[in-house]
Amino acid sequence: MDIEEISEARRPYHHGNLRETLIDAGTELARTGGPTAVVLRAVSREANVSHNAAYRHFADHEDLLAAVSAQCMRQLGLLMTERMAGVTAGSKVTRAWAKLEAIGRAYIEFAITEPGWFRTAFVGAVPHDKPSTTTRSDDPDPLNPYTMLTARLDELVAVGALPPERRPGAEYAAWSAVHGLSSLIVDGPLRDIPDDEIERGVSAVIGVVRRGL
């Protein structure tokens, strides 16, 4: 047993919600370092538990990364919910469009202000006990961004703002538009553009999505 293994063996086991503690530690690492920072040994160190203790809750690195990724996705959903809650004025149709715009803008805001979480949320890791054919769109969590987007589009149909025949598949176009711009700003050729140009781009993309719908 080397020095590092001895050190780990002497660390006290974290009783209670260890799985949640490890996920929280991984989420904090992801915030500053993105998905590459989420490794079992580093997360164990942050949680002050042994490396072996972490394996009692996660089968492997991808299992842990999937859990942290889901937590980052929920952080995105929380921001979308917060921004949408600010929409209160206007008619039902006006509010429905405004809520769709609010979650779209929140999505891009999240990517810009929390790039580590944004990259981790979409890393594509699959939990050990979850079939690889399952997608994030199958997640029933109300904070899942896909679930929130589909609800907003359904609301547009319900209030008469979106013709029912245009509804099928609309979520793919809308999501692709905001995710594409987010990725270009965070990791692509638009990462150095000034704030006013970012706002121009956001307004243009949101406008194209609305006109397309």
C-alpha cells in the first residue's frame, strides 16, 4: 500500500447521504473545470472520503459523471424556471411567447455564465443502471430543459398562438437554435465577441425561432 492509499484508508467514512455529497463535490469541480475535472479520486478528496467509499455508490467514472451531469442540467432548469417566473404581464398569448423567450434566453445565459456546468450537462455520460438507448428527453424531471421546452410549445398551441399542425418536432428546431448559439459563444468562433454583439445574436436567434413557429 503506497502513501496515497494509506492516506485514503485513514480518512473517516462519510455516513449519511454520501452519494449526494459526492455529487455535490463533483458539481463544484465541474463548475470551474468542466467535465474533465469530474474524476472519482478528486471527488472523493473533495468529499473527504476514501476512493473505495466512492465506488460503493458509483460503478465507475462515467456513472459519477452522469450523476453530476444530471445535476448540472437541473441547475440549467432552475435558471430557466427563475427567468420564466418573471413573466406575469400581458394576455395569455403574450405570456406564452414571453415564457418561451425567457427560457431560451436563460439557456444561453447559463452557457455564458456557467460554462463548466454547461459543458458537463451535455457531456453525454450514461448512468451504470440506465439503458444506453434512454435519452435526456425521456427524463420526467420537471426541471429537465427538454420537458420545460415542450411544455412551453404545448402552451402556445393551447392558447391559439401556434397552429397544431406546426407543433410536431418544433422542440428540435427551437432547442437546436439556442444550443447552437450557446456553443458558438462558449467554445466556438463567437467566444470573443462583445456583449452587445452577443445580445444581437440572441435576439436574432429568438426572433428566427418565433417566426419559424
